[in-house]
Amino acid sequence: MAEAVSTDAASGAAAKESKGKHKAPKIELSGAQKAAAVIVALGAEKASLLYKYMEPDDVEQITLEVARLGYLDSEVTEDVLTEFYQMCMTNKAVTEGGLEYARTVLEKAYGEQAAEDLLNKVTKSLKNREFAFMNKADVKSLYSALQNERPQTIALVLSYVDADKAAGVIAQLEEHKQIQVVEGIAKIESVSPTAIKIVEAEMSKKFSSIVTSTNVKVGGIDYVADVMNNLDRTSEKNIFDGLSEHDQDLADEIRKRMFVFEDIITMDDRSVQRFVRDCDPRDLVLSLKASNSEVANKLFSNMSTRMAQSIRDDLEITTNVRMRDVEEAQQRIVGIIRGLEEKGEIIILKGGKDDIIA
């Protein structure tokens, strides 16, 4: 009897293992597909209740995804619903108790890493919802709404819209206000929910304020660099000239982040050949110690055969290099590139906004 049970158990385990080997790979769904899966799982009656709180564009998009969804097995559906439930609980914890309260609750429920992932998703979602009505407006409408506002208000609102739209608005402002707005965006780190609610009420009566008791990171120097990359050259120069007069450190920091060493791969070959001529070979060697293959290939393909071989030989014998030395070498090369670009000797493509004539 014992032998029979043992044999049956072994057979069952083997069958289970065999089944596991032929198990289909797990389906990776996009955010829109997950939303569609939730709608399907809720059923028509409950889904219709959700639709009442959604924008018409969102209803249209999610309905399209529902139509495309097709068949989902029970395991995938369960995973999506579990994630949806966790996001709902996280959102509730953040909006009612604040970020730290939510973190404590979630860590106890799901563990430290899962809690961090959920909080990142929710805070990003909250930020995206604030001033959402502004993102749907075009540049002309944004400018009309903002042109007579204080620089601080303009800076706050533009911190929430797409970088190319922010650049379009800034380009139309008076020169002195351009500088104030860019400086304001760069120095924004977090904004109180109360301040956001007041500004939202001023900008649009139709917008329903997001209530949250935690500050959300907006603006900042990286965002300003992205905005500046989308500005025309005249506006960029005016802003940097004015900003440099009373905050040189901030101007330098923004300028540094506008073009990084890895952006060399976006440059045309003639421009790369030009700046390479002005670089110290030692800086090229150091800079390549921590660069990716794309950057290395871009540089080597625009050097003479002799120079490229010399750099490769030096790379092999250069060891135990400090990261600080590598970064300083890369920054010196970036400085050369920026200098040549200001003189008009090379071209740096900025956010796809430059027209190149051969």
C-alpha cells in the first residue's frame, strides 16, 4: 500500500513537472491593457460606474483596448486585479495619511521593495493628474492663460507640462520674465498641496484638485535642462546671459546638464571630427574608460586610423583610473563641444528642433 502511494505521488510530481516545463511564458501587459483587463473583470455594470469618473478621451482609449484585448487566462487576470487592488490601497494611504504613513503600512503588508515600487507608481500618477488640463492645451492656449501671471506661478504650472510646451511658452515671454521663470523652475523641488490647489483653482475652475498630504517633486535643474534643449538659440542665450549675472553657479549647472558626454552619438560626423581635433588625447582615453560602445564607435569612426589605434593602445595600458578623473575628462570634452557650438563651428541637435540644410 505504501509503495502504491509512493508510486502515485511520484507519478503526480512527474506529471506536474512535465506540465510546468510546457507552461506558456507569462504575458507582459501594458498599462492600458491592464486597465482594460480590470474593466473586463469588473463586468459591464460596475465598469459603467467607473466610466462616469473618467474623461471622454480616457473612456475612448480604454474601450479600444478592451476591444483589442482578446482572451486572458485566469492567472494573468488575477495578477492584474491584485496589482489594481494594491494600487488602490496605496493611493488611499497616500492621500489620507501622507507618504510616510503609506510607506509604513505598505512595508508591513508587502515588504520594503514592493512598498517602494507602489509608492513610486502612485506619486507619479498623482503628479500626472495635477494640472492635467494644461497638458491637453496647445502652446498658444497655454501662453494666453499664463502670460499675465507672476513668474512664480508660471514656473509652477510649466513644471507640470511637457518640456516642449514649456519651451514654447517661455520663448514667447518678455526677456526679463523668461529668466525669472527658468530660475523659478530650476529651484522648485517640492510644492505644498495647498499651493497647488490655489494655483489650480486660479487656472481652471473645471479642474478637480488632487488632495494629497505629501509634497511631489516637480521642476528642478534636470527639467530646466530639458526645457532649454527645446528653446530656440536666441531665447537660450538671453536666459543664460541674464541668469549668469546674478546666479552663475545655477547657470553653469543647467548648461552642464544640457549636453552630456553620451550625447556625442547624436552629433553628425563632421562635428565630431571637428571637436576631436581640439581634444587632448589623454582626455579621450580617460573619457572612454567609462563610456558605452556606441560613444566609442562614434569617436573611433571619426578619427584617423593612426589616432584611433593610438587611443586603443593607451586604453589597454591605462588601468586603476579614478571615476572622478574620467568625469572631469568627459566634462572638458563637453566644454570644448559647447564652445565650438557657440562659435557656430559645429552643430548640436537640440530636441529635434533644429533644421539641418546640407
